[in-house]
Amino acid sequence: MQKTVSIKDLIRKDNNKNKLKMGVEKTVPFLLFALASISILTTVGIVSTLLYETFLFFRDVSIIEFFTNTEMKPLSRVEPSFSILPLLSGTVLISLVAMLVAIPIGLTTAIYLSEYASVNVRKAVKPVIEVLAGIPTIVYGFFAFTFVTPLLREFIPALQATNALSPGIVMGIMIIPLVASLSEDAMNSVPKAMREGALALGATKLEVTMRVVIPAAISGIIASFVLGISRAIGETMIVTIASGSSKNLTFDITQSMQTMTAYIVEVTSGDAGAGTTAYYSLYAVAFALFFFTLIMNMFAGYISRKYREAY
Amino acid sequence: MKELALNSNEKTTQKQYMNLAKVNRRMTARLLINNVVKYLFFASTMFGLVILAFLMYQIFSDGLGWLSMDFLTNRLSTLPERAGIIGAITGTVWLMFIVGPVTMVLGIGTAIYLEEYAKKGKFHSFIQTNITNLAGVPSIVFGLLGLTIFVRMFGFGPSIIAGGLTMALLVLPIVVVASQEAIRAVPSYLREASYGMGATKWQTIKNIVLPASIAGILTGVILALSRAIGETAPLVAIGIPALIVPIPSSITDNFTVLPMQIYYWTIDSVLVDEYASMAAATIIVLLAVLFLMNSVAIIIRNKFQKRY
Amino acid sequence: MKKYLVALSIAALTVFTAACGSDDNSADAGELSGSVSIDGSGTVYPLMSRIADEFMTIEDVSVEVGRAGTSAGMQKYVVGETDFSNASRPIKDEEVAELDANEIESKEFKVALDGLTLVINPENDWATELTEEEVKTMFVTGNIKDDDKVLWSDIRPEWPAEEINFYGPNENHGTYEFFVDVIIEKQDLVAGINLQQEYSTLVSLVSDDKNGIAFFGFGYYVNNDDKLKAVSIDFGNGPVAPSLETIGEDGPYANFTRPVFTNLNLDAAKEKPQVKAFAEYIFSTGAADFAGETGFAPLPDEELAEALEFVQNLK
């Protein structure tokens, strides 16, 4: 069987194949670009829905009133009043309690793991602590409501059944792994030579940690704190379950109070029908929440970039 | 530094070298503090572990009694003795079926675009910053996005498709970042060898880069899935009804998932005392599923991870 | 790589076909099938979900019960999204107008009676009885003191001179509307009243607060009568404790009793046999059998029979 092969045909065939190949080569980047733009579309979607409905809200309620008024009674039929301050005080207070737990314990855990623990101990302990970060927040909410609050009330009788303290503490526990692992990363990237130099000068391990390692890793450590705060502000289920829904402007952590996130849950699962002012207030609060967490995250990114010391 | 300064002061005024007793005292104190603090740090590290143990103990002692085959296979009911979580389990599986493929396509596509195609410039860093920031947006805000766009605008209602798409957007940054890291870890000589053989860019990506990074990508997808099935807040926002007895059978069906069931049983424990234990039993199931998924992720990572 | 892509597309396809397939054959299981969607009041939810639960053991129908709140449920109902809308208050004129605009035929039915209950801490051994007048006075702002720091001794001098802490469900609840509109006749509530979204929170708040007093539906009290004490109310003929017997329509507690409702989309009932069947079930057995268990007083038999007849005659 003899088959004649024409070189011309072969070239044509190859060209056709190449055309197809080049076609794929040209379309693939556009396809991938389209996929990549979904993430931008998501942001655009979030910002535009929040902005639009927030705008509708501020047609009914003055923006100054929203930030200066102290009474939050969105559904009151006598005289509805809108103010973000009670929600802000709840958010700030609970986040503060959370950070009072998460920062000292997270940082000291990071120091222990990075500076003191042997390789084996670190290998064993680190994943277990990270399990804490993988537990769904609804589980923490259940834990705060059914175990921690009753336990705390043994010691603090004035504590209400829903309060700011218990969800704050539990949220702090949830944030420990975040602070610990980010701070530990920062400390680990401090070069060994710096530690050894200090040790050779006669410093104790503690002094090396406090005067050499921490100052050198400070930007990463602070970034971990800021990210922790941002996480606390955005946490929803723990506070929805365990801190109640009182919208009072108070700084008493034994009382029930509501955070911005819990307010969003209350309104979406509650009675405010689309089109009412109370419904739009939801978006104004969500916009504030989005804005605060965004600022925090960008700030964390900024400090860890700006003050990162390159070794 | 202070101590040194002090010593040199002493030296000049008293014309004397160091006071040995004083140095010893200071040295002992420093070492003592060092040791005490070391145990303090250790104790604080243990704090997290103790809390974890306590949490597990409480939940298991509360919920283990309710865990039975009937509880796992019965449908939801308002009566504790009849209630089961098969509907929530099925709903969770359905949710994964949406979140998995959607995040894989979007996440891997975005990562390839960013790592292989996009010119490093303003636009590249814009997308990158955008993804980093999306990762930090509170989940409840994603819930509002889902409520406004998928539930209301598209008219999906609180269905599997609406919940799944909302969750997919929420966990997308996890997949993107994991895929980016996996793709970046593929050494450039592999790519160059492929180009050298005459392969085109897309052929190189398809035949060399993706197979080499698939373990890292899959690990990211599994982590994203385990985040998605534990999230509650976005689903609360899109308005999942409290009592859904039937088992969902299509993506347009309304559904419930394990965390939603935990949520409703926890706040309803005032109506029926047993609900609290049922919530704890559901938590055990949820944690078991998460543990399983994370184990799979670790196995994949160890089995497929190639060292270059 | 092809392998992965193939596997992926097969997986996606399976999901897709499974999704489409099951849609089709859901129509041929048993005598009745399909779904009934219900949303609305959280107060009615325990009763309605209990009825739905029992109905589903008899028929292969999926009944979905939500509890977004009376008004939120109505929002969905007036556009035809739901078949039933539970309500703890009568339907409003604007809601009727919207139903008309959407050409939906609807009827409101009473399903049970709920007795508004005032609860106190079990350690409170003085305020176990209040007159109707005292309740109306103490919960209204400015009635006793300008700053609303009301002491028990301001109500009856022999009671302790300790400040009363007021609690109640928030504006999301029909119970709130009933209390404000009917009982205190649209006056303002005392300042500083602690309004909560979840009944669980209210129960635990009052069960720890010796000076607390709260109002909510009887159902939430009976389920927690070990942690709370109900106040007997004197409507002029001596104190009456709320109970399933006394909160009935002609019972001595009737002044604090209100009906709870469900609205039925008549078009849906005519078109979908499962909706009609569920409506019949509510009025033939459900409402009577499960009201007591969930803390409501059942309606008189005649009223239920009348509703049943109306539903049965729908064509």
C-alpha cells in the first residue's frame, strides 16, 4: 500500500491545526478573564446593593440623626427612631472583651510556640489549636449560651441571661488561633542570627523575646491584632444567640446588648417588610459594618507591608 | 542596656570592677523571671487546649445520648422523639454539590488568570486586593447580597441554588488563594521544558501546571467546602424556614442544613427542653463531617504532593 | 488533566440530571403530593408546625412552615408566594387591598385562642395577683412616675420598695401589638422596658430577676412553668389564673385573650388538592387536638365546624 503524501497538504493541515490551536490560545485568556471578573462583580454587587438601599434609607432618616441619636427603636409604631450608636456600643464592647481574651492568650501562645517549644511540642500543639479555628461559629454560640453564661453566673450573679460578657469571652477564644498563628508566623520570620546575637550578649530567652524578636516582628503582630478585631466585629452567630437583642446605649457588659451583625439577623428574620424604613436601615447598618471591616483589613495589610523589615 | 550603663557608672565612680554579689543577685532574678514566664506562656498555650477539651466534653456529654440511627435517618419533626436530621444532612450534601463545582471553576480560573496571564500591574494588584478584601467581608454581608440578588432579584427564594451560590461567593477567596499558591509553587523549569517542546501557553497550563498543582488546589477546595457547610449567618439572612420536613430533591427546593438546625434548636430550647440536647447531637454530626473532610484534605496533600 | 475535567463534568452532569429528574417524578407518589407553604407569625408557629408535622405522617405532602413574623409573612402572602399566612392579629386593610390588586382570593380563619400571660419570678411572693387596672397602669409611661422608675410599693404600699423591671417581646411580635393596641389602648409603654426578639431570652431574664415582670403568650409560659410564675388577673370578679380552661372565648380570662389566625389563599386551595386537604385537616382535627399541647385554648367546636364546612365546599 503506497500512499502519496503531498507536502502542500501537510502544510495546509498543519496550518489548520495551528489555527485551531491559536484560536484556543486567544480565547482562553478572555474566558479566564471573565471568570476572574466574577470576584470583582461580587464586590460591585455588595457595594452597589448596600449603597443603593442605604441611600433610600437616608431619604427617610437624616444621616446626622443616625449617628447622633441615642435611641434605636426601628419598629416602634409610636415614634420609630434610628440610631447606630447602641449597635456600635454593643459591637465595640463585645469586640473589646474578645480582644482582651484573644490578644494576651494568642500572643503568649505564639511566643511559647515560636520561642520556647521544642519542634515536637510545636508539631503536636499547633494543629490542635488550629482546630479551634475550624469549629463553626454556631457551635461557639451554642457553647456560650448553654454553658459559659450559666457558668459565669455562678460567679457574677448580676449577669443577665443574655449579656455582652459571655459571647465576648467565647468570641475571644475563637480568635485565639488567628492571633496566635499570624503572630507566630511573624516571629518565625525573624532571623535566627538576631536571636543568637542577643543570647551571646548574655540575654535570657525572655529578654531576647521581648527586646529583639517582638520589636522585629511588631508589624506582623499588630496586623494580627487588627485582623482579630475585624473578625470580632463581623462575627454574627455567637452574638445572635448569646447577647440578646436590647438596643440600649450602655457600657454595662452584664446586660443584654445587640451588635450590628445581630441586628441584621433580627431584621432579616423578623417582621420588617421590604420597602419599610426599618428594612432599609438593615442596609445602612450592613454598609457601616462592611466599611469598618474593610478599613480594618486594609489597615492590617498596610502595616504589615509598610513596616515589614526585610532581613 | 541599662544594666551595662549602670555597671560602667559604678566603674568610673568607685574605681572598682563589678560587684559580684550584685551581679549574681540580678542574674538569679533574671533567670527566675525567665523561668516563671516560660511556664506562664506554657499555661496560656494550654488554655486553648483545655477550653477545646471542655467544649468537646460538654457537647458530647449533652448530645451523645441523642445520637442514634433513628436520629440520623428520621425526618425533622417538632416532636423530639420523632425528630431526625436526614433532611439537614441531605441539604448539606446538596449545598456542597453547588459550592464545590462553582468555586472550582471560578476559583481555579481566577487563579490561572492571575498567575499565568495577567500582566503584573495596576489591574493585577486591583484584582488581588479585591480578593483579599472579599475574604475579610463578614459572612452576614454576603447573606444580604444573596438575599437581595439571588433570593429576591432572581426570584430563587431560599432554595438550594440561592444558598449554594451565596456560599460559593463567600468561600471563593479561599479557593483562589490556595490555587494561586499551588500554581506558584510549580517550578518554572517545568514550564520552560514544556515551551521548549513547542507547547503553547494553554497546553502548558493544561498539561503541566494544573496536574502539578492539583493537590494544593483540591486541598483549598475541601477547606472552602468545610467552611461553607459550617456557616450559618448567610443562610439565616436568606431566610430558611424553621420547619422543613421533606428531603430536598432538586436545586430549586427549599432546604435546611445542619448549622441551621443547630441554630433553631438552640433558640427554641425554651419551647422544648430536649431541643438543646438535639442541637448538641447535631453539632457532633457536623463536627464529624468536618473532621472527615479535613482528614481527606490532609491525605490528598500527603499523597499527591510532589516535591520539586 | 483531561481525566479531571471529564470527572468534573460527569459530576456536574449527574447533579444536574438528578436535579431535573426528581422534579418530574415527584408528582406520582401516593394519593396526595406536592407542597404547602406556610409562613407568618412566630406565635402561631408552634401550633401550626405541630399540625403540619402530624399531617405529614398521614399524607406524603411537604408542608413548609416558616415564622418570619406576621407582617413579613403577609408580604409574601399577598403576592401569592405562600398558601397560608399565620397571623397573630387580624389582616390589615392595606394587605386586603394588595390581595385585591393581585387578584388573590383569601379568607381569614381563627385557629385557636391565646391568653396573654403576665409572668414573674418564682421568688416573687407578693405580686401573684394584679387587677386588670393595675396592669394597664403600671405598663404605661408616666402613669406612676415621670421617670418611670416604678417601685412595687407604688402599686400597693404593702409591697417591697424595689424597682420593677419590665420585659416583653419586641415590635416584631403580634403579642406586642396586642398588648399595646388592646390592653394598654395604644398608649406608650414604660420607658426602659426590655424588649426582646427571642422568647427564650425573655424566659431566662425573668427567671433570674426577682423584680422582673413580663408579658407573652400562654404557650411560652406552660412550657416553662418550673422557671416562672403566672400572675392571676382580677377582672372584677376575683383573681383568675390563666389556664387552658379560663382563656377560652367565654372564660373568665377572656379580656386578655385573643384569637390567632391563619389566612388561606382560596385560589391555591381550589387548584392544589394538598392545600385543601391540609386546610380540612386543620379544622377537622389539628386545631382541636394540638392547641392544648402547644399552649393555646381550642376554639369552640361550632366555629371549627363552620370553618371546615367552608373549606370542604371550596371548588
